[in-house]
Amino acid sequence: MATLTYVYADSTAVLGPLATYAEPHCYDLCEQHASSLTVPRGWEVLRLAMPATPAGPGPDDLLALANAVREAAARPGAAEQVKGQRTPHPALEAPAAGEGTRRGHLRILREPS
């Protein structure tokens, strides 16, 4: 994955690592499209060094995911919507005594001894 940024005033296209936030005139490209990128005549392409391996999720990503789950669960009527759709998977039910600790909608599973 790469991010393409156009600088119209300089007739330049910059292809670099995936951007962490959206900006005007920026487009995320897959590897195939990034490698076959062409620009109009008279334009220059700057290809920035790309990391060999993509970065995995960091603590901020995991925190954002946890916050999104909390917000979704806190919405009024969220539990009723889920219950009305279908029966939950047995793994999502409350654990039996000694299986794990439940905190709100999340639970911690202990490793088997």
C-alpha cells in the first residue's frame, strides 16, 4: 500500500508510505497500482522509500478499536438490536464459573492450565 499525493503547483506526484490521516489530493493505492503509476507529460514522480514490511497495529490502533466497541455498546437500544437479529454464538455468552472474568461487554479468558 502507498499514498499518492499531487502537488499541482509543482507538477509533481509523490508516492510514499501509507498516510496515517486523510488529506485533500491524497489517494491510497494498492501495490499493483503504485508500481504501475504514470503521470501526465511534464510531471515528475517522486517515489519515497517504502518500508519492507507493513507496520502492524500499534497501541493507538488497539485503543481506538476498544473505544469504538465501547461506543457501539453504549448506544441506546444496541443490545435489543443484536438480540432481535439472531441468537448469539455460544462463545459470546457469559462464561461459566472459573472460565473467565467479564467486564461489561468484554471478557478476559484465562489460559488453560
